[in-house]
Amino acid sequence: MTVAVIADSAASLSPGLAASRLIGVVPLQVVVDGEARPEGVDIGHAEVVAHLRAGDVVTTSQPTPAAFDEAIAAAVAEGADGVVIVAMSGALSGTYEAAVAAAARADLPVEVVDTRTVAMATGYAALAAAHAARAGGSLADVAAAARAVATGSRCFFTVESLDHLRRGGRIGPAVAAVGRVLGIRPVLEVRDGEVVLVGRVRSAARARAALHAAVDDALGGRAHPVVTVHGVGAEESAGEAAREIEARHPWLGPVAVAEVSAVLSAHAGPGTLAAVVADLPPEA
């Protein structure tokens, strides 16, 4: 069986990386001034950050109903007789349900994996799935590879303000209340699909230190650990954080710095710093 892998754009895979692993990417949409634009096609991370800093209203939307249909059709045209779709957390977006609906319409077997996470935690799951597909795995094997990496991944982040997450409805009232306390910087994690508070500190420096401590803890006991750092309008901070993680864990190897999805940028806001830790087969 030839299995194709499709991810949504919130997986934050660079176009080059996705193409090199033969992963199809379905774009979510960014809405600016009432106009919906597919991310990575008509709008990117930097433009979203500029809109946010200008005070423009930026919202997001799941992929269009046709987008997954088109991606599945493209996979069939390339010779696939089965498809695994690796989706961002269904608790944070309707993207998973849109993929399930497309799977039901398809004329070939399609399995949809709810990774219960976002950003490169989903991206790593897609890479693991693609590795299993290249090795000749069945539909079940490929989906299981994605689920295993997603389940074992950790995604931590700290934001300058919770306003963006609160407006988008991505946090509950208990977490939102923390953002109203003057001077508090929340440390957050995507846990079982939802954004939860794991710490609160009094400065950006302490938030970054808390992020490093979370990465240190998450690295323990992993067979093939990988780390990616994301920044939203904070590329210099992301690079510094990656170098610091490498210095703290020289056995780890290079820590990637990756541009996060434009849709995730819209929800997290400028100044966000994130770190993803996962176990990934070396060949993936």
C-alpha cells in the first residue's frame, strides 16, 4: 500500500521540509479586514505580525471544505491508495473535523490523526508519519507513528499578553484571569489538546528561564530527542533560546529555529516564545 501524508499548515513545517518528505500541506486561513487568505499562500507569518503590531483585527479560520478534498485528490494523482491526515488539536480548531468530513467523502481509505497539539509538535508527528510511509508502512502503521510522536511531545510557550488567546477563545477563564494581574508573565503548555497554565512569573527573563526549565525536564528519558524553538516577531530571542538549549545540552545536537504558522502567530501574538520537545526517529 502506498500511503500519502497530509498535514495542516499549523504544523509549521517549512515548504522545503514538507516537500522533501513528500508531505502535502493544507492551509488554514487568516482573516484581515474581513478577507480570508490562506496562510503560506496569500499571507505569511511576518505580515500577520505586522498587522497585529499595527492594531489591526486579525482572526483565523479552518481550511475551506475543498482544501482537504484537493489535497487528497493530489495524493491520489501521485499514486497513493491510502492517506493519513495529521491535524492540529481538535480542541483548538475545527480543522480536525474538516479533515474527518473530507475523509468521509474520499474514494480511498483516509485516516485522520488528532495530534492534540500544535506547531512543530504536530510537525514532528507528520515527519514521523512520512518516515513510516516511506518505509512501506500500512495506513494503520503510518497513523500510529504520528500518534506516538504527538502523544510524547511537549509544547511550551510564553506570551507577552494573553489578549490574543483570550479574544480567540483558546484559553479558559481561569487562565485568562492571570493575564489581568499586572506584571505577570504566564508560562503555558498545550496539554491534551488545550492550553493550560503551568507557571506564572514576574518578568520576561524569568519567563524565559521557566521555559528552559520546562525543556530540561521534557528532555529526560528520551531515546531520540529533538527540539524546535518558535518565536512570533521575536526571531532574535528564539535564536538566543536555541543556542542556550544547545549549550545546556551539548549531546542534543542542533536545536532548530522555525517560523511558526501565521495562524498560530495570530492567536499567540507578538513576543511569544515557544519550545517543542519530541522523540523522533533519526531518519525522519
